[in-house]
Amino acid sequence: MHGFWDYVGLVVVVLFGVAQFSIGVGLLRQTIERAVLWLGGHRARGTITSFAEESDSEGHRIYRPAVEFTAATGEHRHIALADTVMSRPRVGARITVVYRPSDPEHVDALGIAKGIGSLVAFPILVVVGVAAIVLPIAYLLGFDGVLTWSEQAAGDTIDWLDETLGGALGSLQEVLAKWFG
């Protein structure tokens, strides 16, 4: 029989899972949209003309570059990029931009690092999200074996890492064993 706080905890974990899953799917959608733009968009050489200094959620300085370029139609464009950067851009720097042929206002700077971070984060967020949704529901429905299996899998993974890293995780294994019995 489950108590009130068991249900509250399960709801919180499931909501966390839904959030993680949603963020992961959003990253995938954003990455696919960027890839479609890079593959089907028009490219142009542009010049960084200015930048706006902003703050991220943790108060760190970030910069939003504005770029000037000439579209394939011959139309001169001056657009602030949607993405921010961590380092101060150099005014006058030449960069390659890609834009939608039907919407030259939608501009992105070419750079491989943007897509790689999303591709790495996507599967992690989706797996964590699905696990945080499925495991509490399985527990609530009485499938305790699922939780036992997940604890065993976590223990096996820690054992493997402990052997691989030469005992550096031994104390972590002891802490986890105390917490989860």
C-alpha cells in the first residue's frame, strides 16, 4: 500500500521526466530545423557589424551579433542572429550565414559546434525522461521487479566503472549502497 507522500513523490518524478523528455524532443526539433536550413538554405558571406551584450540566466555575459550580408536576390540585409555566443564577437569579422530563400530574415551562422551539443544532449534527456516517467508508474502499478532491475543495472555499471577507473569510484559505491540499501 502506498502512502500520500509516495504519490506526491511519484508525481514529481513523472513531471520531471515529462520536462526532460520535452526538452530533449525540443532539442531534436531545433537540430533538425537547423540541419534543414543548412542543407536547403542560401549561403552568403556576411560581416559582423555590431553586437548586443546580454546576460544569461546565471548572470554571465553573452553576446548577440548583428550581421550584414547581401541575399541572392541582391537585397542588402542587416539582421541580429537568433543565437547568442559566449565570447565577444569581433566587429568587422567575416562569417558565413545561411538563410531561408523564402524568408531572408531567418538567418543562422554556420558552425558545426551548435548541432553537436544538441545531438549529444538529445538522447540523454530522452532516456532520463522516459526512465523518470516509466519507473515510477511501474512502481505504482506494482512492478517492483523493474525497480530492482534498475538498481541492479546501476550497481553493475558502477562496478564496471570502479574496475575500469582503478577503484576511484569505490566510495561512491559505498554511499549509494547506504542510500539505496
